[in-house]
Amino acid sequence: MNLKSANGPRRDPHDETRRQILEAAGEVFAEAGFGRATVREICRRAGANIAAVNYHFRDKETLYGEVLRDSQRMAFEKYPPLPGVAADARPEEKLRAFVRSFLLRLFDNGPITRFGRIMSREMVEPTGALDSLLKERLRPMADLLRGIMAEILGRSPDDEQVRLCVFSVVSQCVFYHHCRTMISRLFPEQRLDATMVDRLADHITGFSLAALKHLPEAKKSKSRRSPPATRKH
Amino acid sequence: MNLKSANGPRRDPHDETRRQILEAAGEVFAEAGFGRATVREICRRAGANIAAVNYHFRDKETLYGEVLRDSQRMAFEKYPPLPGVAADARPEEKLRAFVRSFLLRLFDNGPITRFGRIMSREMVEPTGALDSLLKERLRPMADLLRGIMAEILGRSPDDEQVRLCVFSVVSQCVFYHHCRTMISRLFPEQRLDATMVDRLADHITGFSLAALKHLPEAKKSKSRRSPPATRKH
DNA sequence: TGACATGTCAAACAAATGTTTTAATTTCTT
DNA sequence: AAGAAATTAAAACATTTGTTTGACATGTCA
């Protein structure tokens, strides 16, 4: 009888091969994407046999799922959405922290970069591994930002303008990472790494807050929010 | 001697197979990307033999290049960057037209959709076919928008803030198309098709112009820190 | 008509890939 | 230490892929 196929291999603390495969898979998937990545290359970098992937993980797809889960967890552990921001802080401050963390999550050097790389590909051709990530991480993130935006605008989180403004902020955050090859070619003077994060965060929050404060008035659909002025003055 | 490999096959006007392969290849490349697309599927949809791709085009890669060139030409013929805008029009009006055309180019129904789909993939994993497109189309577009933005801001086109604002506008345009699978899942109420283009264009231009008009004054080359947000250092 | 270029087709080729198999080896338990 | 379980290793398997080959068909023009 084959225990592996039923319960998977034992998770010994000294299971080194499995860990190294996960590490190597992170690199390869981030560089080549799921389709172009090969288990042979993963095993080569892990110093393991070709059969190791199918033994320690069920198949390539399951391995990919674990890689995505792992890199996502690392990224959000190091860069939570609102690091050290008081719950009652001004929404403008929350927005700035949110944008900064977002950018850092994408431009951090080291293994965390994988998360951004893999996510970029998931946007274009999503895999099944995206579903759980969406529920666990992305939806709470979206709700959080929607709440911040609603507070700044003095509107309901379900308002259409709030949703569009969420898009406007998020789009600026993902753009620099997602389109970085195009940016580098069209604007070689634009640096795109962790050292630029603060400057980019300054611009994005400055640009967005200027827009949010002076947006042309649109009809409020179902405004159920009382304090209309979180204004500074 | 084989003339095909030297000069390519004759371009007879009644060369139907070649045209149908180009058409089918457009579909398949847009749906699956260069890597996942197979010449067998392309030939099947074109009703042609498997050898047809290598006969009429040199190989899969050359075919991809012609598809990209074709779809790009169609997209910009139907939606030029500034359709019917006078050269001396106000920059705000130019910006609105630019954004609208940008969105239409991505969300047009029909064969033009392919351009957006293929470009999305080129962002994540660029191929050699991107180079010529970049020089011919994208750089002029970028320069055009940079000029508009410089005029609105009253700054030099080479100013860093101008560049960052270009990014802020372009990012909002590409976002809805590039991240449409994510948007659909997180915000099912958000429609994403040609019927939404006008509304999206209104929001993007409104948001961006509000920001541009009320941007906090930045020095020419130094970043600024306005709010009392820094806690760590 | 007959040579010739051009296009089409079925088949095969060569390389790559995920996975499985089967045996050897290591590790753990008793 | 002995047997069982877990892990590793080499090889092979089954597909899929882009590409090529060689035969055949078709149209053109002397």
C-alpha cells in the first residue's frame, strides 16, 4: 500500500529536499511563470532528483499552489496593509501607509519579489491557485481600501465613485511593477526598485489625495455616511 | 533550391490560406499567449494543414510578429490617439480624448480586442516582437501624453513630476483591462466592456485633472514630506 | 502539351515535458 | 540488529510541441 498517495509524505522537520524544492520552485515560477517553468529546472536548482516534485508534492500544479501560498504569506507578514497605523488614524494617513506597503510588497528585494512576479502573471492568465488567495487576502485588502476611500470621500463604501477611486489608487500602485519592462524602455531615467518606493508612494498619495479632495461633485447614490468632512482644515 | 526560405512565398492577392492563418493566429495568440498557443490549433481554426504556418510564414515566432503588427495597426487606425481634436485645443480636452481612445483601443469588441490581450502578455513576458512596436507606436504616444501633461502642469516635459503624472494617467487606463479578471472577481458589479468606456474615461480624466490642478507644489528635483506621518525614524 | 513554380497534405521527426515505475538506499521503529 | 517505512535515483513512458519531408495537386506560360 502506498501511504504517499493517501496522506502525502511525512513532514519530518529534517525534510530538507522538500524545503529546497519549494525554494527553487519559487525562483523558477517567478522567472518563467507556471507554463514555462519546468520541473527539471526546479529539481536541478534544488539539487534533487526529477521525481522529487511528484513525490513531495503531488504534481507541478500543487507545487505551484504551495509556492503562491508561501510567497503571499511572507509578503504580507513583512508588509501588512496598515503597518503600525492606529485604528482611529486619519484616513489620509491610512491611505499613505496602504500605498507604501503595497509598493514595498512588490518592490522588496529578496524572496518576496516572487510574490509580485507571480501575481503579475496571475492577472493575465489566472490559475486555480488564485481563488484561495483572493478570498483570504485580496478581498480583505479591497474592503479595507474601500473603507478608507469612503471615509475620505464621505460616501458609502458601496458608492460607485468610491469604487472607481479605489481603482484609481490601486492602478497606480500596480502599474510600476506590472509595466516595469515598458517603463524601463520608454523612460530609462525612471528607477524602479525599493529605493524609489518612498518617492513613488509620495507621488501616488499626493496625486490621489489632491484628486479626492477636489473631485467634481457626483450625485451620491445611497449616502448613508454622516460625517462628510474629514477635511484637514 | 528553395525560394521560400529566401524570399518567402509569393503574395498573391488570392492567397486565402495565409490570410486565414493570420486571422486564426490572432485569435489563438490573444486567448493563449505565444507560449501556450499551438500551431496545430491555429491551423485547425484556419482550416489549413499543419505545415501551412511554416510555409506561409517562416515559423511560429515570425507569425506572432506579423499578428502583433497587424492588430496594432488596426487598433491605431480605428482609434488614433487624438481623434478629431484640433492641434490648438485645450490640453484638458486633449487629455480626455487621449484617455477615451486609449480605453476604446483596449475594450473595443471584435478583432481589435486582440491588441489589448496580446499587449497585456507582452508586459509580463515581452517577446522580440515588442521592440519595433515600441519605437513606432508607444514612444510617440508617450511623448504626446508627456507634452499634454507638461502643458497642463506648466512644466517642462522632462520634469520628473510630469513623468510621474503621465504614469498616473496611463496606469488608470491600462488597469481596467490588465486586471479585469481580478476586478470582476472582487467587484462583480463593475461592468467591463465597451459600454463602460465613456464612464471610465469620465472618471479617469475627472480624477486626474482634479489631481493635476491641485497637486501640492513640488520642487523641481527633490521629494517632499508634508504630513506628520513618519513614526519610525 | 509539358515543364515549372506554387500551394496543399499526410506523415514523420526531433526535442521537450510531466509523470510513473522499479529498484536501491537511507531512516526510523521495535 | 532486523524489518518496515520513507526517501532517493535512474530510466522509461506517454504526450505534446514546432518543424521538416516528400509526394501530390494545381495553375501558368512557353
